[in-house]
Amino acid sequence: ITCDTIDTETWSYPYNTKVRMLKHELWFEYILSELIPSVQKKMDNQDKWMVTGASLGATHAANLIFRFPEQFDTLLALSGIYDTELFYGDYHDENTYHNNPCAYLKNMPLDHPYMELYKQSKFILCVGQGNWEQECVESLKQFSSILYDKQIDAWCDFWGYDVYHDWPWWKVQLQYFMEQIFKES
């Protein structure tokens, strides 16, 4: 299932962070309360879902699985930003916090009930080190350190300096990692 974002009204919109984050939460609500139940009913399947994305889609995918591990159990995130502080300016509230995986995971206690769900999940995060990937590289380094500190097993993969932030590489990465995921299933 492919679900479009509303990023032009949320993450990319240059004004009013409070309203942007409220709209983003409504998008999550749509996914969790309408899209997934509808598909599960049509497929007669209640299994957990895999979530994937590239660039800002990777950010959303990671945020979905780490916020809602009862619904998702596999992540493939390509070239995402996991410390989303740069999107908020000076504004902070509960929604900006809960949409910043580096912030809420860093503060999550090791005995939180989600930790057990994370141990049952598969996490793959990848980034190239070429053009337009610098912020993503730094973000994944920071996030991988938090995951390690929280004892969350994740495959954090840094590809070469020729691997740039765009679809030709994401297609290669997607095929490579999907083969790995389904080989292990």
C-alpha cells in the first residue's frame, strides 16, 4: 500500500509549526484509524505492517514504527532525518517532541513496554555519503548511537561517497534491502 503525504501542508510549509504538527498528527490518525483497518479488512489479515520511505518518507516511516510498534514490525528507511529539530524553529510542544525520534527515544526508559516490541522488530536504516546526504549522515550517526544505547538492534548502513540523495540510488537500496528482508522471512 502506498500512502501519499501531506508534507506541503506540514513539514515543508514555512509557517506556523503548531498548525503544521496538528495536521501531521491528523495524517497519522488517518493511517492508523482508516487506511490500515480498511486494508486489513479487505485482505482479512491483521498482521503487523512493514513501513518504508526515502528522504522525508524515511523520517515518517521511522516515526511510525517507533511511535506505534504495536502496528508495525519492519522498517526500511533510506536517507532520512531522525532529529527533526531543524523543522521546528523556536516552537516546541508535545507534537514536535513526538515527531522527533531522536528526542523521544533518547528519553525512553529501558523498561518501557515498547522496548520489548522493538526487540521483536526489524530495523534497517541506510544513507549514502554523496551529494545532498550530509544532514542525513549526521542524523543517522546520532540516531544509531541512541539505538545502540537503548539496546535496540538496528542495521544502520552507510553507503559510499558516490551514493547521492535521489531515486536512482534509493531504487538500488530498496531492491538490495528488500531481498535481505524477504530472504530472512
